[in-house]
Amino acid sequence: LYIRPHNRRRARDAADDKLKTKKRLIRYGVPTPELLTVFTSLRDVRAFDWATITGGFVLKPARGYGGGGIMVVGKWDGAKGRSAGVDVTMQELEAEIFSILDGAYSLDNLPDVAFLEERVVVSSAMRKLAKKGVPDIRIIVMHGVPVMAMLRLPTEASNGKANLHQGALGLGIDLRTGITTKAV
């Protein structure tokens, strides 16, 4: 009802591409996690200096869906870190990026682009809502007017991801009161 009839294909394609969306948000001054690097080829992956990143980051496919291909990496020391409670090495990350570039997670199974962005730290207000992962709020806007919203809560079943396709909870939010209504 809201997406296809009221948005041009170009706009829908941009919305389906996390990297295009991120660049648009940056261009318009909307706060968003910092873009650390973009991988468009195997050469980009091999040339990347993993020691330039410390702490944590997130690996994402640009045109992925259902949360596939997203890796949240913490405690990165330039050569290894932790993802989903297990150790992950630079070689394992590179292999995952190769899969992304081959289109393993893309909406249309075509070659894709991978990128790294700053890891978001959960605010203290949201931390008590999820045991692990980062909850978020999605708002659907029609002609500049918010028409519906949901709170996405990561769960143990979703392995800390706020993606409904992977087992997260989606709670409807009453826009007038801000109170959650129903959950899926």
C-alpha cells in the first residue's frame, strides 16, 4: 500500500541498497554510523589494511536482505575479534566479503558490494530491552507524515540481530501515544 504505488523504481532501488541509503543520509546530515570502507572487488579486500580498525565494526552487504551476511565484530585488534560469541579472523572476514561480492546475500542473487561501518553501541535506555544486539525503531512515512512504526527487538533466536526474518520481535507502536501495541 505504501511502497510500490507511491515510490519510483529508482527510489525503491536506493532504499533496498544499504550503501546508497547510508550515503544519502550522510549527504543530508542525518546521523548514521561512520562508513569505514567499501569493498567492490577482490582487489579491494586483499589491499585493505585491517590494522587500521580497532575496537569493533559491522560488515554488511549493500543489497542484502533478511539480515544475511551481516557480521557484528567486537574486540577487534587488527587481526582478530569476536562475532556472535566466537573468535573471527581476518581470513574469515575476507572469505565472508568474497561471498557478499559474489551475491550470496543479495536481493537478486547478483554480485554485490560489501562495506564496513562503525559499530553502534546500545544506549542505556534501550539496553534493558534486549539481552544482546541493538534494538531499533522503524518508521514508515507517507508524504512527510509518519503513518506507522515498530520497535525491533533482537532475541536469542535471532542471535542478537533485530531482523524479523531471523527471529527478532517486531512491536507495533501507537504513533499518538508512543505505547507498544502488538508484537510479531
